[in-house]
Amino acid sequence: MDDYGTRAGRLPLVSQSEFVAEVQELIETFSRRLTEIEGQIKTGNESDPEALNGAFRSVHTIKSLAGMLGADVFVDFTHKLEETLDALRLGKLPLDPKTLDLLFEAVDLSERLLEQAVGTKVEPVDPSSFLERLKRLAGADVDVGPAPLPWLDESILAVLTEFEEYRLRENVRLGRRLYRVHSSFDLLTIDVGIDALKRELKRYGEVITYLPRAESSDDDHIDLDIIVASTEGIRELAAGIGEGGVSIEALESGEKVLLTPGGAGAGAAPEGADVVEKIPGPAPVEDVVPPVVSPVVPPVVEKPTPPAPPAEELLKLDENLTQTVRIDLRHLDLLMNLVGELALVQANLEGLIERLRRARAAGAFSDSNEFMREIHEHLRVMNRRLGMLQNSILDVRMVPLGHMFEGLKRSVRKDVKELGKDIEVTISGSETELDKRIVEGLHSPLMHLIRNAIDHGIEAPAARVAAGKPRSGRVVLSARQQGNRVVIEVIDDGKGMDWRQIRDKAVAKQVIGPGEAAMLGPAQAINLIFTPGFSTRDEATKLSGRGYGMDVVKTEIAKLSGMIDVASEPGRGSRFRITLPTTLAIVQALVIEAGAQTFCVSLNSVLESVMVQRSDIQTIEGHEVVEVRGRTLPLIHLSRVFELEPKGREAERRMFYDRLYVVVVGLAQHRVGLVVDELLGQQDVVIKPIGKALRQVPGIAGATELGDNRTVLLLDVATLVSEAVGGVEAAVAGL
């Protein structure tokens, strides 16, 4: 055992992988619950006890899993964190913004301790300073005293957990009524039934606990008593429940109501109960809850908080800890079924081949058309099943962006506080899915964009107010599906970027010359921020220096076969839009021909294909360009790049029609037109690595095999685009 208490080798590698995946999911849940609580506190609402209890349960489970791995420091850390969360959920400690800050810090520490537990962190993690502050927080106990419950049946209190009893007494203290809701659930659909009733009840109050009854209506059902706290009267509560056969009892007054479905009755009503026919009622009015008076707590004197590790260090965790994907069992069932169906097709084809062999051996082979028909039918079924198998495998690789988005939001939370700014980071589209490999590669560029937005984009509160803006700035991180691509945007309502200032700064830093600068338009000038080493800041800031290199962002997005566009308006803010393929495993490709050579180009990089007249092509400073939909594009002749001889029909078309095919491709912020001889269609391809001989050839990314068994080369759009725009962008901008 080392100095930091990690005993290696307690679990085999496969089990460690499963351990990591489960702990990461629990840490994500812990963080999400804290975010929910923070949002409720910011809006002035009472924090949801279920969110706090969920955070407690997550940490409790993490502690158990850490014990399985023998990570003693991790176990001790989560044990003390669990005790603090338990005190918070039981109302023994105040839940305020300072406490929340400490809990968010615990999320980051949990991730680092996880990395240490599985042996991927070189530097040891020592949480002792954090635990000392946690201990001082525990010294601020709050004792509000239990609410007296002389009218409550002691048998109910006897079966409640400490947390459930606390929530029950707290609701009574706040003036809410307690009800016992009784219902019978079919054993085969009990989960669905309980969830449906719980959703109805939560609209009107807090569900405290579920208590099974000793007797049930029959062997196929189970009866439950649900204890609910609500500000509503018993009849208002009854009107809001959409279930017949449910009885409600007010625990203090003893008043009872039995709901019957449509007036048909649901059996004998309890003695003294009113029978209420279920009729549609109005939507419930938002609960009116008495204000909660926070207890006065003596101030906790804290030592200066030691600096937290930089966000970049936290982001490196996923490189080591996210090599697994959690798979829904239904996906595996579907995959197994498809494999079974493909095996059946294989058996049918083998049987057909055997029949054909026997027929030919016996000299009885006469009707080849019948055999061909059967072969085509089996191939049709096989192709359909293979397509389904491919889609199912791709679905397994897909993960929602929510985990990464929440992690980014949490990482910049501390940065916002250090800057002294008031910034709301809003997330939308968390359910949007991407290939896991793409999500991993997206962490760093998105962090760069968000930190630049909060550091360089959003103004200080006083400056915003002086400019007539809301004091609080806003950064929006959103994602949406758009065809076979995913669009991710980072938008801020800050000061924006002035393209003229960027242009002048580029001239001052000798990034471009005065002549080139004079021909730049707004879009081309703003794109200068992607130039290596370029920054609009003269002085470094504590958070991000002079600004993260946007060339790094561009490079990382290009590695993912993505495109990035930027739009900005001074005084109103900026928008960065990233367009990405949903997966890199199996690529949809456009098959093209240049000279006598066939190539593939990934459709992820293709924007459109057009035919242009040769007379529309212009030459500027030795570079050919053409205008497509109002945008001037540099042209790349593939036959010239790879020194290919033209085919006869290509020369014939040039002579008689004087038209050329142009495939418009994009990478990062650049757009280029590839001049090709033929467009041969689209096909799904699997990219294979190329040998050493071709690896040094610029413009070639890999190889693939087409349906006719031909091996063709896949174009490296990144290299082709970078060479095309190297000396032509400034000239193009002046058109």
C-alpha cells in the first residue's frame, strides 16, 4: 500500500473497467443533482429534498465501489463526504452557496481520486485540505427541533428511515398536511404503476415513503400505502390523481376519500370514506409554500482555499478513464438476433450452393434463372440484415453529450467565481448523441471556446450595466441533430469581436501585410483568429493568458472531420458553430473520378456538388477560384495534384460542353472546390490504413474497398484544403 492508500490488484482489468464506468456515472449523477439544487437556490425556491437525497445515495454507492477496489483514500474521502451530505439532507447543516461550492469541489476531487485508484494518475492526490474544510463545515450544526406529531400513528414512525422521518416532520413544521394514499398494483407492471402514481402525487406535494401492506387484494397484486405531504386539501388532491381504486386518508383529521374509475366503483369504500367519481379537474395551481426561515448560524472561519488544479488537468481524465461504453441490454439482444438471422442466410446460401453442385453433377442443371432468383433474394435479405447490424453497432458507440456538457459547465463554474463575473451557463440538447470517440476529442476545443467566452467575451457586471445590458452575462452551449451531422454552438452575449480591430492587430503583429489587409472583408478578418499564435489580447489574464490559441481549436475540430464557423457583432456577442459527423467508424463517401483514378471523399466534409462553366473560373495571383452561392472558393484540380492523365471522355466533355464538376468541401472554417472528372455515386466505406509507400503522399488519408472489390484511395481533405488556402485567402477576400 502506497502513501496515499491505494492497494493495486484487488480487481482484474475487466472488472476495473466496469468499476470505472459505474463510478463515472455515479459522479455524473452527483454533479447533476448539485446543479439542480444550485438552480433551485438561485431562483429562490426551496431545494428539492429528492435531489439532495439522490446526491447522498450516489456518494454512498461510490464509497462501496471504492472499497471493492481497495482505494483507502477514496473510501475515507467519500465516507466523510457521505456524512456531510447526510447531515445536509437531515437539516443538521445549512445548505447555502458556500456549502455548494465545497460540494462541487468534491466532484472534481472524486474524479481525480478515481484516476488515482485505477493507477492512471502519476501525481498523488491528497484530499486532506478539503476534508479539513469539510470538518469545519460540520461544526455548524443546526438544531431546529422535531415537530410534535401526537396524532400520528406510532406504527408509521416505527418503519420510517431517519431521512424519511425528518422529511415527514419537516413538512409538518412547514404547515403541510400528511396523507396516506392506498393503491393496489399488478405485480407484472408494478414499476409502471408506481411511477405513474408518483408523478401525479409529486405535482401536489412530496412523496415521503412507500409502505407495503401485510394483506393484498389478491395474489396477483401488491398493496402499498404512500405517505404524501401537500398543501392541498384532500378533495383537491383526489381531483388531481388520475387513478381509480385509490383511497386517500388525511392522517391528522382522519377524513377519507375513495376514488372510483368513471363512477363504476372499485369495491367497498373504507368505513367513513367519501366515494368520489374521478372526473377531469383543472391543472393544479402551483403550491403556495410558507417561506422557509433559514436558521441563524454562526459564521464559519475558513483558512484560505488552496488553488484547485487547472481545468485542463481535469479534462485529461477522460483520456484514461472513458475507454468503455455502457450498453443497454436491448441493444445486445438486437445484435444477437441479427447475427442469428445472418447465420440463417448463410445456411440458406450454403444449401443453395450444395443443390447447384448436385444438379450439375447429375447433369440436371437446366433452369439457371431459378437459381439466380433465389441467390438474389438471399443477397437482398443479407444486405438488409447487414445494414441493420451496422446501424445497431453504430448505436452502441453513440453516447449523449449531456455528461460532457455538465462536466464543462462544472469546470468553468470556479473560473466564473474567480473572475468576479455574473455569468449563467445554459445547456440545451444534452440528449443529442455522438460517437464516443468524437465526444472524447471534443472536450478540449469546447473548453477553449467556453473559457474564452467567459474570460474575453462576457464583460464585467459594471460594464454590462453601463452598456445597457443585463448585469448577468449568458453563455449557451447547445447541440442538435441536423441530418447525418450534429451541430454544436457556443454563444455568448458579451462584447463581441470587431473585425476591423482584428485586421489591424494582424497587421501590427505581421500576420498579414497591409496590402492583404486592405482586401479583407468582415468574415475573412474574423477568421484570422484561427491563425497560429494570433491573439487580440496584449496582457495575459490569470485564467487564460492572452487567450487560448484558436488554431488549436481549429486543428482539433479538423481531426474530427468537423467544420467551425464564427459570427460576431460588436456589443452583442459571438457565436461559434461546430458541425460534426455523428460517427467516424463507418464513413459515407462520395466516389469520384479524376483522370483514370477513382477516389473516395468523406461525405462528412462534402457540402455540395455543382457543375460550373469554365468561363466562370477566374485566376487571382496564380490561383484559380470560382464563385458558388455568393462565396468565392479556391479550386483544386485533383488530376493536377496527383499528376494524372485525363481520360478520353473527360477531354471530350471539356471540348463540347466546357463544364466541370466541382465538389465543395469544408474543413474547420475553410471552404474549397475540388475539380473532378466524374461523380460515381455514394457508398458506405470502412477506412483502412495505408502502407508506408503511400503514407508520405500528401492528400491521401487511407484506403477502402468498394462493392466491386476495387481498392481505392480516400482523400485527405485536411491536407488538400490547407494547401489550397495557404496563399489564396487574402486574394479571394478582395473579390
